[in-house]
Amino acid sequence: MQSEVNQEENLNRIITVPNFLSFFRLCLIPVIIWSYCVKKNPLLAGEILLLSGLTDLADGYIARRFHRISNLGKILDPVADKLTQAAMLICLFTRFPHMLLLIVIMAGKELYMVVSGCLVIRKTGKVHGADWHGKIVTFLLYGTAAVHIIWFHITD
């Protein structure tokens, strides 16, 4: 009984290190856009993107290792991921107009995920975290975007 109470308390926590790291990643998004689009410094944007990716890894590790998984974190982490990905694609769209198709596909997929996720929460009352395949897609998208950001003179 005691472990169920502790688990429920953890799920309802708001102030945790993993949640702080996810919030920090949200704060990095305008800095990535500013450094890429305003300062025209793709290397700086890439470094900030790397920092964002490392905090994403740290967030997941800390949450699992120290049992700090929370319902807010299950929502905040993927939101930070998706908004960071959208920011990267928008930055790249300024140089590669054909990225628009990828942005539209991503937006449609995420809209579907939000609607289906809300339906699952409504039906079960539980917030489910990301699966392994979502993490692989996130890693691949970050890697691809980082190559395009850092390798500024890549051909269309």
C-alpha cells in the first residue's frame, strides 16, 4: 500500500529535476531560432540544439533512474521535443523551402497524436509516456536537422 501511495505522489509532482530540464528545453527554442535566423550563426544554433538534446537525455535518465516520472513530465517532455523539432524545421525552411512538406506531415502526425492521446486519457484516466520508437524518431530528426544546421553549405 505504501509503495502505491509513493508512486501516486510521484506521478502528481510538478517540481522535479526532469520537469525543470524539459522547461529549460522550452526556453532554448527561441534562442535556437534567434541564433539561426537573426544572428545567422548556424554553429551556435547547432550547439544550443546539442545542449537541448543532452538535457533531453538527462531528463529521461533522471526520471527513470531516480523514480521521478510524473504526469506533467509525460506531457512536458514530448511537448518540448515536438516544439524543438518544429523550431528546427522552421529554421531550415528559411533555407530549404522544400521542408514545407515535412512540416505539414509532422503537424498532421502530431495533431493525430494529441487527439488520440486525449481520447486515451479520457477513457483510461492515465497519461502514457513515449515509446521506444518515438525516441528513435526524435533522435533521427535531431541528427538530420543538426547536419543541415551545422553543414551550412549543404546542397539543396
